[in-house]
Amino acid sequence: MSFDKERFKSPYSFLFGSMNLRTKTLLIISLVGLILFAIVVNSLFINVDNITTNFSIKNSQPSLQHPFGTDWMGRDMFIRTMKGLGLSVIIGAMASILSTMIAIFLALSSTLGKYFDHCVSGVTNLFLSIPHILLIILISISLGGGIIGVVVGVSLTHWIPLTRVLRAEIKQINTSTYVKLSKNFGRTKWWIAKNHLLPLLIPQIVLGTILIFPHAIMHEASVTFLGFGLSPHEPAIGIILSESMKYLSNGAWWLAFFPGLSLLIIVLLFDLIGDNLQRLLDPTQANE
């Protein structure tokens, strides 16, 4: 029997059979999106006050009753992890949307003239010269920490790649014939930006927003782990991992393993959505 390379070309061939690329991509995005939506909805129904302590079962290993084990206060780690994942997704969503809005504003501002273009370029280079973690910590501390401080800090540090992509795309679109004709007909720069540039930038904007998600989530967890993000009473993944460091030497491996693995899976799910969305938006592949 001969080996059919085409059948094994995609890692999803076993699951989706003879579906075309567009159908498979939409199905994957729908399934992953449903999982993420379920995590967020589930976390919203978890009341932090109901995460009770029970010192008689503190640091218990994973079991059927407690799949992720219990922590040093006897709290169920599965419930805390689900609440933390939902919180991370919400913060990542808010931060990525704000970052995208900043990127769109700066990218379109660069079309108003050479002075604005140089200003946008200077601001971009300035933020590139400062490490993300350091800048997030400084912004978060200056705003008093908490969710608002973390969201603003992450938002103000993750717009740079998308801004550069949008600026490059805008420069290419501005060389097109229809843009030159619009200028000859006396159309303003704002009219050209609204009617010619923005519609063509939608694929990059959507994809850029999705790809900002995993970076925002990881940086939120990193800053919180270091103690400069969310309040200690919040069941955030960064706080859970930070607390677990005190008990790993005693063999309580589950305190860090399951929350860390869950966070990694969430990040990979967003990356999977971005990868498949990029294939869907690519006109050379979308209809295969």
C-alpha cells in the first residue's frame, strides 16, 4: 500500500477527513472559541467567597474529589485554577482590544503627514527600547495595581508590533492607483483613511488582536507572579504560582503543575485560533 503524502499533509487530517481548508479552519476556530467561552462563563459563576478553606485536607494530592489537589489552606485547586483562567482571559481580552485601538490610532495618524509619521516612529522606537516587563511593572505600580493597572500596563506595551504591521500595509496601499486618484479628486486624508485604508486593514487588525492575547495573558501572569500585578486575594494564575513556590520543596508539585499547564493550554489555544484565522484570511488558501 502506497503512502499518501497529501492525506498526512495537515495535522488535522485524521479528525476532519476530506473537509476543505475553509471548513476545517472555521470548525477549529469555533471549537476553540467555545472552549474559551465556557472557561470564562464558568469562572464568572464561581464566587471567590465560596472557595472555602479546610485545613484538615491542606496540601492534599490530586484525587477524584479534588482533581487538581488542594493548597496550603485546603482550598480546591481546580476551582481556583478555573477562576484564575477566566480572569486571565478577561484581562487579556481587555488589554488586546485597547492595544489594537492604540495601534490603529497611531498607524492612521502616520498618514497625516511626515511630521506625524516621524512622531509615531519615534514613539514606537522609544517603547521598543524599554523591556516589556519593566514598563508594565512601572505603569501598574503608578496606577495602584489591580486589574486596571495590569490592563493599562499590558495595553501600553503590546501595540508596537501591530502598529508596525499596519504602517507598512498603509504605505503599500498609499502607492495604489485608486488612492492617488482620490487625492487628485481632492479627497481629504481622513476620507482616504476611512474609506480606502481602514477596510483593507481589517484582516491585519483582527489577526493582530488575536495574536496579542497570548502575550497579554503571559505578561499579566508574569507581573502578578512577581507581586506587582493583581491583589493577593485575587485567585489569579500568577498569584497561585507564586504561592506554590513555598511548598514545591515539600513535594506539593500539583500546586504549580496544573495551574501552569492550564495557562499554557490557554495560550496555545489562542495561538491555534490565530494560526487558523491567518490561513482563513489568506486569499491564496481560504478556498482550498
